[in-house]
Amino acid sequence: MAFSFLDPFLGPLFRLPSFLAILIFSLLISLLITLIYKYTTNQSLMKQLKGEIKEFQKEMKELKDKPGEVMRVQKEAMKTNLKYMSMSMKSTLITFIPIIFIFGWMNTHLAFEPIQQGDQFSTTVHFTRPMADGQVSLKVPDGLSIDGSATKDISGDSIIFTLKAGKEGTYTLDYIYKGQSYLQEVIVTSERAYADRLVKTAVKDSDIKSLEINYQKHIVLNLLGWKMGWLAVYIILSIAFSLGLRKLMKVY
């Protein structure tokens, strides 16, 4: 997997329950970003600029009945805002690439429920056009079994195969269409891991567009019927931690 090099560093954290792991993770990331921001910006100048922005906002409220004056103050406020944003750009660039890698790693471990031994799951073959002709056959190795027919007639823009995981392991599914093999990996494990959900075909001019494993979404938190995945939980927690840490550390 693309982000597997992060497993030794981040993997131990996700042996914890998902919500607790994301809580700790979002706190650590928020702390790191706040520290980088504090020590890569001129905080005295940032404080001054933030104060000026507040004064401009106050002035615009007082001048709401004078459109011409409001426009003048608004232009000055925009200049100050741009200066404030440009001052914070360095810290944003420093943290951007590492955060992208970390988010990618989290998505490969927390977006879906893993397929475990004994689970039933399905795969979908997507076609480039409706009513492609012919049949698709699926071959599976020992350790997996197919529920129903292993060969299906095409009757729409997709067909679904249902499988059962017999034992843990990494397997290759072999879809055969018009004499051409299309391969897809699937992982059966009790750990928080899974193969790529969607595989796009590399065969030129093929009627098959992609192969998909139909994973179940991993619900980290069910809040009064709002079933949140890892990203929603992370965003909420990181906003709360960032606001608290900035206030505690007097970061402007």
C-alpha cells in the first residue's frame, strides 16, 4: 500500500479503540501544528495585525450607514488580512505535505471495516457502457468461496459477485471477460487493514471500467443517529483542540 511506510510509527496507536486513537491523534497533530505556527511566525506582529483586523471590523459596524466610508475601511481591512495570511503561509507549507501523507494513511486504515474470517462480502464489476455483451467469470483461490454462480451474464452497467472469507490471508480475485483476466487483491484479516477499494482497469478499449470491493463504512461515533466516520470525528476534535491550544499558548 502507498502509505505502509508509516505503519511502524502510527500502527501501535490504532490498536486502541478507533475513537480514542483519533482523539489522541488529533491532539498530537493539533499540538504539532500549533507549535510550528508559533515558532515560524512573528507573534508580536501577528498579534498587532489581528488587533488591527478587529478594529476594522468594529469601525465598519459603526459606519454601516455610510457606504463610502465602509468601502474605504473594507479595503484597508483586506490589505491587513492578506498580510496576516501571507505571514502564516510558511507554517502552512511546512505542515501540508506531512499531513497529506498522514491523512492518506488514516484513510487506508479507518475508512472501512476490514473483511474478517467468516465474513460475507461482495465485489462489483463496473462497465464502461450499459448492456455490455457477454459473461464475466470469477475465479477465487482456496480460502475464499463464491456464493451463487461463478459466471454471470451481463444485464446492465455492473454485476455483483458475493463471496465468503474462509480464512485470513491476502488473495487475488481473477475476473475473466472475453478471454482477458482482470485481477484484484482482497485482504482477510482481524487487523485494521484492507486492500484498495477500487481498481481501474489498465486494459485498453475494455468494456470493464473498474473492479470494486464493497466494504462497509467504519463508524467511529454514532451521535444521536449521526454516524460519523474517521474524518468527521477528526475535524471536530482537531478544531476544538486547535482553538484550546492557541488560547492556552497565546498564539495569534
